Amino acid sequence: MSRTKQILFVQGGGSGTHDSWDNKLVASLERALGRDYAILYPRMPDEGEPDPAAWKKTIAQEISKLDDGMVLVGHSVGAAVLLDYLAGAAVERRVAGVFLIATPFIGDGGWPSEDLRPTTQVARELHGRVPLHFYRGSDDDTVPASHLDRLASVFPAATIRRLEGRDHQLNDDLSEVAHDITRLELKKD
């Protein structure tokens, strides 16, 4: 097992997101965490029209490359797909923590989806399996604030961070996420 801590970052959806938007989130996380961390940032298939089944297949392939104690980070639609994947998959490696940015709530009171399970069902299936952290900027005009309230209610043990003055991309600043990742690592040691 390598001494470098491994992170899988699952991008959000939308045309050009990998190279024009979420790459800035990954760069911020890399700067904040430093050389002790290696971030795997795969391009999700057909990012402009996300297919959760194809994205989950890619997530599974990428997780298989990582060691026990990995950290998973997801943004927006990628966060919702990652949550759904974790609830439905038998992940063979230990996940140290899951960090989800601007996560939409799927189902009643949130966004509809024929391809993802309702978040309430995902919460039941994930109960106690992994430490969860949710982040949302107060100026996010993509995912409504009510989604974070609903996430907090169905994941009562999760860490919830409401970040003032931050947009859907958290103003390309993941310093709080990096801080929480390092705190998780300190608790583990």
C-alpha cells in the first residue's frame, strides 16, 4: 500500500465540465492537500448527457485501482451518482470518507430521476457504512438550498457545511473540503 493518500474525484455533468469547470475544483483540492495526496480525476463518459449506469461503471473501474482507505469526492450530478453507486455496490475496499459538493436530492422534494434511486432509499442502504460530508454554497443557483436541508434530514450523522457567499462551484475553493479530509485522516491515525 502506498503512503500517498488516494482520492477519486467524480466530476459533475454538463458539456465541457471536466476541462473547463471541475478541473478548477481538483486543482484547488490538490493545492490545499499537498503532495501527500494523489487525486484521480477520470473523465466521465458523455459528460454533457450523463448516463448514471455508464458513470457507475467508470466509478467502479476507478475504485478498483485504489487502496483501502481511499477518499471519494463528488460534485453535483457526479455526487448523486456516486451516492447511488455506493448504496448499491459491494465496494471491496475500505472507504475512509465521502465528500459531496452541491449534491442534488433525488426524489420527493428534490430532482426527479428514472435512473437513480430516491435519496431516502440510498440513505437507508448506506446507513452507517461510510462517513459522509455535504457542502453547499449559499449562492448556488443550480441546486436549491432545500436539497441540503433534505440531505441533512435523511443523513443525520453526516457533516453538513453551508458556505456563505459561495456558488455551485464553491467559487473554485475546496479549502473546507481539504480541511475535513485531513481531519478525517488525523482521526484515523
